Amino acid sequence: MINTLFVCYAHGCRGEGLAVKISKHSLFRTLEAKVIKSRTIIENDYFDKKFLNSWTPQYDYLMNTSEQNLVVPSHYFYDELKKHYPHSTYVAIDIPKDLDEYRNSLYKRFYLYSTNNTAELVGECENRIREYNKEVSASEVRKFTAEVLRNKVNVFGDIRCMAKGIPATEQNKRELANLHAPSPLSLGTRDNSLVIAYEDVDRVDPDVIADYFRRSSGSL
């Protein structure tokens, strides 16, 4: 049975790295990625990372027709996805025990991340402006993106500050990073997902995940 394994996690909880590691198991379609300063960036996600956007995706158009088992990184959890993907399998990364360590790691890996890849910059612009303004229009997104590209802004923390409407200073970037507080996993997510501690992400055995996937998807 062809199916999808969602790796669900809050922003900054290292889900892309975990998804890539799991996908290298022979049971799944392999995710290709680059690693820059310990930040994993997937380059061939089947759904073009639409489950990582700051706005809700159009689920009806996001179905696995690949004839392969997919590993999909997602900022949405079982509670949200179950209505649209009732037969999928779910892994969830729990919230960090040490929020200061998490925020410092997030600051280094994300807020200081820079790139000259236009597609990455365009995607980041839309994500951040929509995160801070849910009602933003398509023309406003284009205007913001054009401003970022015209001014050659290529640091993600600077883009976030611009989207927030504040100066892109180190202090402001630090303050925004310190606002991140992942919500605890719901009971429904815990009961219907394989939960992995944030602190154990690097120690996950892909064989264990593959066995869980087989049992959950009925492919044993």
C-alpha cells in the first residue's frame, strides 16, 4: 500500500533533517537536501514544501500520486491533517525541554541564515509577510518581495524584521527569536503519532520509523 509519512514539527525543531534521515530508508522515496551551517534544506519535496508554509495549504490538490511512499515535512500535525489524510502515518517531534537552547539554535540556524538563491528568498518573503498579516493581498506580497530583492536583503532574520515592520537590528532579531514558544502536542496528536523528543532527533533509527510505518499503514 502506497502511503505518506508526515513528519510534524514546530518551526525550528529540526524536522527537515529528520525527514531526510528517514527518507534514506529503502521503504521511502529519498529526499535530497543541502546542509548549510547545520540547517537542512530539502530540495525535492514532492509537495514543494507547501506543508511548511505559514498559511494553510489547499489539501485537495496535495495527494500522493507518486506510486512511492513519501516522507513529508509538515508544520501541521495530526489534528489538522487527519481530516484530509486519514490513512497516512504520523511522526511528531515534541516541544523542546530547554526553550533557551531551542531559541538560540533557531537564531543561529534560521535568523542568521543567508542565501543568494532567488527561489528561497521569494518563498521566505511570502511566508513571513503572510505570517504577520493573514489578510495580505497577492499584490502586497509581490511588492514586499520586490523590495527585498531590490535592496539585496538575503538574511532571513532581516526579512522577518522587514515583514514585521521593525528595523533589522541584531537586538530585534534576537527578540523575535525569543518569542518562539512551540505549543504542546495535543492528546490527539500524541495518541495517533509516533512522538519523538526534540532532544532525541539526532538519535532516531530509521528502521524503527519504517517498522512503525508498516504497522500503521497495514503493509506488513
